[in-house]
Amino acid sequence: MEMDVSNKSWIMKNPALHFGLLFFLIFGGQFVIRYIRDNDFYILHFIFGVLGLLAIIISLVIKPMDKKKTEEHL
């Protein structure tokens, strides 16, 4: 399970990874900054940050599994 990072568009070929990274970085970052700075727990930022993290994990697990299945059928 090796990723080819020499091609810069490998993130754009996987839309779930792209949106997962955006959600995780934007909402997760806001959640962490506000929680540390003001000790405020914004549930919406937390939920979207977790959803972004789940999208990243799922897209990284499902994509290689689909690739293995197509290689087995060939």
C-alpha cells in the first residue's frame, strides 16, 4: 500500500480524501484553536472535524481495497 506522491493530483483523484482534508483542517483546526484559546467547545466544529477525519480514513482504506479487487479480477 504505497502512495505515489510524485504526482500532485493524487488528492484530486480521490474526492472523499479532498473534502475530508478540507473539513478536517478547517473545522478541526477551528475547534482545536477555540478550545485551547477560549476553552469553548463548539459541537458543530467538533462534528465536522470528526466527519472529515472519518472521510480521510475511509477514503484511504477503501481506495486500496478497490484497487486490489480489480487487480484480482484481471
